Amino acid sequence: MARVRSNGLSDEALQCVMAHLDEPLDRRAVSLVCKKWYEVDALTRKHVTVAFCYSISAADLTRRFKCLESLTVKGKPRAAMYNLLPPDWGGYAKPWIEHISFTCICLKALHLRRMILTDHDLGTFVRGRGHMLQSLKLEKCSGFSTRGLQDVARGCRSLKVFMLEESTIEEESGEWLHELALNNSSLEVLNFYMTGLEKINISDLELIVTNCPSLNSLKVSECDLLDLKNVLKKATALEEFGGGCFGNGQEHDVFQSIVFPPKLTSLLGLNFMAEAELPAILPRASALKKLDLQYTFLSTENHCQLVGLCPNLEVLEARNVIGDKGLEAVANNCKKLKRLRVERGADEPTLEDEQGWISHKGISSVAQGCPLLEYIAVYVSDMCNSTLETVGKCCKNLKDFRLVLLDKEEQITDLPLDNGVKALLQGCEKLNRFAFYVRPGGLTDVGLSYIGKYSTNIRWMLLGFAGETDLGLHEFSRGCPKLERLEIRGCFFSEAALASAVLSLKSLKYIWVQGYNATVTGANLLAMARPYWNIEFSPGLQLSRDLFSEDMEGEESQGQAAQILAYYSLAGRRTDHPQSVIPLAPSVFNWHQVAVF
């Protein structure tokens, strides 16, 4: 110890310590200790996530981290998923692809999310890194076609993970899947779920499951499940299956002939499954750990029947048709549940019965019956303070809580929800992600001040119709010591108050606001200008009515509502923005002061 105090840790010892630090926050803290630790972190960091593609350039990132093996880059703001941004907003992958393809010589895994890339980009990446690439994830991406996928299938013969989920792909042929079947025997995960790809040859899927004995996860587009019988029969190592569809004019009885693999523990996206097809999955129910019922035609009673047979369930996704009664069944039977997501279905009025909505009753049942819950994301028709207090009291492992209060009911049992939010945040000390989207009057300035005061560990937050005046935002911004990303919709705040709040939130790296008391030019936002801080102002966009989806965005259309996007960037002002986006303040640079990413 005396030697350590006088000379410090040796490089070898320090590298051994670093090898056991995987969490980005731990790595960031270590890199701030001293210059030597900063340098060792840079040399030993294997994975980096770039939360916003304009926050740093690819060249500057790789200049520091020369031995990256895995890279995740996120592009467009989440608002793009709900048509809140113009199609040409940005998020282009080309600058990243051109640099990392021939510079990151250790790169084995790439994950792009909400980015635009072309077939040429894919070809460039395959030529540079295809010989050693093991994982390629293109999630919610667009701009490419099956020709680009064909280049990937031909040039990347060591792929273990190939994921395209929810990407928009121009389909020319199914040759990409055939090439993948011929050239790869290492696949462990194949996912083209929710891509709309139709030119799928089932024989290619059969060849893949035959040639890839380690394939444990398969998620496909809307292929007929009867056509997939032999695929499921041959995929003996499969633990997760998603996609496929029931129906298509087939007799219901024939689906009972489908036999799922013996190791299967996850069933995701059982499209169009109704009560008549339910017996097809019941034999596997007791073994299931993950279950996605969002795209089924099951009634509330069907949900109750199914979850009642799933004692090992850890992840459940459904729509509001599950109802309070269904959540009571979950609480009574699924004691191992960790993640619950209940979406609002677009076709809900045709499927709901009198019990097919979620209220405070269902949430209370789950909170009391499922003590291991770590994630809750729900749309509710009614809510009360006592239910939020119950969540705070019972869900001590909760890390992510998201709630949207719908406008289905004219009268809500108990508004405002100030005291409930306070109790929830006080009780759930592990909470680091929080979304609370209510209706006007659902959360007063007092409630907003509670969120600021008790959000001790929260790093991401979404607020909708929260607070009443600038004073509430001021009180909110006095707290939230670790808040890094903030999204606000439908608020009543002025530009001056928003600018002041940004300056007060010391950890804030990114803020997106849509629907506020905007000026014509956004000039008052300049008060938040500072070094490395980019401010982008959009005077108004035609917004979509249907805003409900994966990440709990909100409900009411804001018409021609102004937007703000502001974020830290070491790359300066971006140059690929459309005319609808107006940069208000450029970043100011002194590269000698840049210490950490």
C-alpha cells in the first residue's frame, strides 16, 4: 500500500482493474481521476454508446478510443418515431460509416438506431469490416434496400447477430436471405421483425436453422406460421421466436399441429392470434419467460387464461384490452415478473370489452403482486394518488416507470397527482428513467417541484402537460442532480424559463421540447447559449395525431407547435439540417479543455 501511495498503480495492475469495469458511468468516473487513468481507460474501453450522433464526430471518438470492439450510435430524436420531425431532418450514418470502416481495426459489432444509411454505406462498411464483423444491428433505420443486405450476407461470414427490427427497407428480392443461408453458419440471432419484408423463401429459413446450430433467437416478418412448421421443428436450439402470423383463411385446428422448439422460453409478436388459435401455444405457457401479445386479437378473458398458465413470466407486453382484470391475473400468477408494458392499440374500440381498459385498480394489483418489477410502462384511463403511493411502497426494484393518462374518461378519480408522484419517487430509490404524461391539471407546480426534489438518480425524463407556470419549472430545475436527457411535451413554459432551467440543470446534455409558449424567432432561447451547446429551433411542424407507441410520447396533437432541440456537441454546429430547423447558437471550442466524452 505504501508503494501504491507513492508510485501509484502500475499500468499492468490498472489495466487489470479496468477490465472489470463495464458500466459506462463507472468508466467515466475512473477516467476523471487523473491523466494516466484517462489514458488507460481510452486504451482498454471496448464498447461505446453515442447517445446522439451529432454530439461528437466519428474521428474524434476513435482518436480517443483506438481499440473499440463494439459501437452503438443513435441518430434521430425519439420524436421521429411519431412523425414529429420532417423526413429530411438528419441522422445520416454516412460520416460514421466512412470513418469507422477503415479506422476501427478492432471493431466486431455495430448497432445503429434511428439512422439513415444507403446501400453504398453498407457496401463500404462490409468492405472495411466485413471480414471480422460478428454483430450488425440496424434498428428503426431507413434509406437502404435488400441489395445492401445482400452485400452484408455475402461479405460478413462470421455474423452471430443480424438484426433489422422495425427498419424501413426497400424490398427488391429475397436473395439476401438466400445468400445469408449459403454463407453463414455462426448465426445466433436473426431478426427482421416488423420490416414488412415479404419476399421470404421458407426454404432459406430452413437452411439457416440447419446450418446454424447455435441459432437461439429468430424473429421474422409476417410469414404464415403453418409454412414455418419445419423451421420450428429443425431449430432445436431456439429459445426465442417472434413474428409469423395466424389466420390467412386457414382452419383454426391446423395451428394446433405446430410444435414449438423444446427450449423455447420467449414468444414475441404472435400476429393475429385469436381465441381459436390459443391452444397452439398453451403447451409452452408454463416455460415462457417473455410474452408479447400486442398484435393478437385476444380478449380480456383470453389474456387472463393465458397469463394464468405462465408462472415463470418475467416480461409481458400487451395492449389495453388486457384490462384491470388481466392485470389482476398477472399479479396473482406471475410473481417473477420484471417488465410490464401495456400499449394503447389503434384498433382498441373494436376489441375492448367493458373491462378492456387499464385504471389505477390494475396498476395497484400488479404493484402489490409482482415485487420484482423493474420496468412499468402503461397507458391508463384513470389514476389516483394512492395507487402511485402503492407503487412507491411495493416496487423497490423499480428502475424505469412510464405512465400516460389517456383522455378516455371525462372525470379522473383523483387530480392533481402531486402527492402520488412524490411518494413514488421517494419510495423507488433505484429509479433512473421516468416518464409522466398526464392531462392539463394532472400535475401542478407543486408536483413538478416534487419531481425535481426527489428525482435523485433519474438520468432520463419525459414530462407531458406537467406544471402550470414558469415558477414550477424553476423549482423543478433546482433539483434533478443527475438528469442528462429531458423531453417535454405540451407545457406552459416560456422560452426564458426553459433557458433558465437548462442553465440550472448542471448534468443536462440534451433537451427536446415540443409545444410551449414560443416566440416567432426563438430569440429568448439564446439565454441558454454556452460553449459546446447547440440550439436548434423549429418554428412549427404539422404533427401526427397518433403519438402513442413504444416510449410513451403523449396524446394530444399540438398542430403547428414549435420545437426546441439543444444538446452538447464536440463536433460543432451540424450542416445537414433542413430549412425547417434553425440553428440559433454555434458551439465554441477549445480542444485543450476537452477531457472526457
